[in-house]
Amino acid sequence: MGFRLLFFIVFLLVVELYAFQAFKTVLKDKWFLVAYGVLSLAILAYIVYGFFSFDRSVGQTRGMMFRMGLMLVVYVPKIILGIVLLCEDIFRVIMGSVNYFVEYDNEGFLGSRRKFVSQLGLGLAAIPFLSLLYGVTIGKYNYKVIKQRIFFPDLPEAFDGFTITQISDVHSGSFDNPDKINYAIDLINEQNSDMILFTGDIVNTHANEMHPWIETFKRIKEHKYGKYSVLGNHDYGEYVNWPTEAEKEQNFKEIKELYGQIDFKLMLNEHQFLEKGNDRIALVGVENWGNNFKKAGDLKKASEALEDKDFKILMSHDPSHWDLEIKEHEKNFHLTFSGHTHGMQFGIEIPGYFKWSLAQYVYAQWAGLYEHLGRYVYVNRGFGFHAYPGRVGIMPEITVIELKRGDKVA
């Protein structure tokens, strides 16, 4: 740990050195450069202090999230700037070697930095700087309602047109703007869906993170066919060091109670039938099951007594569960609702045309709708935010799915 932290500090110092050279090449004002240097060192010291003072018994705090956001806003642009200048240095070394060994010019092995290269680097660095700054000021609360219609040939006739709203990954301990959260609750209520599903991660770690927001989330109106939820990986309180196992268990108990306090029925490896007219569908809810994460979900227990012919909707927080266990399961789960990935809160998305995020290199299904042999999973991009206190390109999401009876429409 100590070596890695030392390497991290040295890396940031090198990045700072390159960034300072770029500003020095473009701007000649001595006092600006002094002020820039002092401010940069102060920010570096503040970030490093945050890592040294991180308390594993407390976990992520708003202060820690602020430091994370500051580090990304400041250093991602500077890393890009440093890469540009590093490429210039490689070119300078090559040309200096040619001059020295081929042309026998011994004066000035390294040519001076070119102003236009520094200007180019600063221009490129401005793009992530402005994007990340937007993410922490506006993007994290830029809620999008995404609607999707899915066709099933064996959907019970009475459920043709049935609508489901999904939210996921609330991470209430990260919120800092009640007006924006109330606005999002209004958006949820405006959808007038038949049912609402909440696919886990109500907090970052501690149950008390949700206490200031209980009345806000109780504003989610009753839905005709109910309000249901499952647990996410953060709901188990496993990302901090607890003084005793009893305190961890008490926190977990209180987190499970939170779902009931906001009027959602928490489903713990169980199912129930929803009836409409003479037809019915099964709603199945499992605890968290994820690749490299807690595997508390028990699909066998949750679907016990269900028949293959039953139309089944499943809630499972982590989409890796669908990829590794659900999509080819013998019980035939027609539609799975997941979350978890947040789309890594950073990416590029042009709806209907292009979608990219680092999340896709970790999860085969990471945002939106996916199909395998007529079985579907929808991965919600998340309602809240975690670690990086912002969102760029991948916006917070409220999903509305409409079930339709019939063959898939091209």
C-alpha cells in the first residue's frame, strides 16, 4: 500500500511538471506561473492528505467524494496534456539524436518546446476538464426518462401494454441537493406505470445515509400492481471495517428495513404472482449475485414451484448474474431488471447510434436492453452516483418498460 501510494504521488508530480511546462511555454507572466504552481501544489497536498486520512471504518464520505471529483477534474486533463508533451519529448530526443550522431551538431541536443504543441495540449485538455466539471455540477442530476417497448409472443393477453418503471442504484449517501431529488421523484410519478421496481443499492454503506431522504422517497406514489425492490451489493455494508460483526448485522437489518420505510416490498430470494383479469405473471426477486461480488442470490429458491410456462420477470441487481446464470436458465426468465454498473458514470452515448463506456470492458451487458434467444435483460444506468460525484455522457436514469404481446418488431 505504501509503495503504491508513493508511486501515485510521484506520478502526479511528473504530471504536474509537464503541465507547468505547457503553461510556461504559452504564458510568460511570472506571477501567474507562481500562483498556478502554488495552487497546484496545494491541490495535490489536499488530495494526498485525503488518501492518507481515509478511514476504513467510516468508508466513503462526501469529503472523500469531493476529493475524488477534484482529482479527476484536475488530473485527467493534465494527464492528457502530459501525454502530448511526452510525445513531443520523444520527438525532440529522436531529432536530437539525429543531429548529434548523423549531422554532428553538438549544440542544443534537445530543441526548445514549440508553443503550438503546448497550445494543442491545452486545447485537448480543456475537453475533459469542461466535461468533468459539467459532470459534478449539472450532469449528476440530469435525469433522463428512457422508454422501451419489448415484445413477447407468450405474454399473457391481459398484460399486453403493462408498464413498469425501474430505478436502481440510488446511493442516497451521495445526495446533496433536495430540490433535484424531488424533481426526480416527480418524474417517476409522472410516468403513471402499473408497477415500479427498485433494483438495489439504496445507500453507499450505512443505513443512516437514507434517513434524510425517507420522506422524499415516500412521495413515490402507490402503483396499482405494487412497489418492489431487491438488494444491491452496497446494501450489505461490506466496504468498510466494522468494529464488531454484530454492528454490521444491525446495519444490514436497518438497511433492509429502509425499503419498507419508503413503501417498497423487499424481495429476498422469493416470488409472487401478479394477477390481471384471468391471467398472471410471476415477479421474482433475488438478493445480490455478481461476478467478483457477493453471491447471496438464490435463483433456485426464488423460483421454486414456478413452471417453465409461467411468464417471469426477475429483479437481480448485477447484470453479470444474467450473463452467467440467468439467460440460459431452464426456468426461462423472460425479462430481467438489473443496475449496478452506473455505466461507470462516464462515457459517450448517442441514443440509437453509438454507446461507449469503460464499463463495457468489464460487463457484457452494462446499459440498456440486451437479448439472448428471446430472453431480455435491461440494465438501468443508475439513479444516483458513487465515488466520482458526477456523470458525463451516461446520465442518471428512470426507465419505463412497456410489455407487448407479439413477435419482436425489427
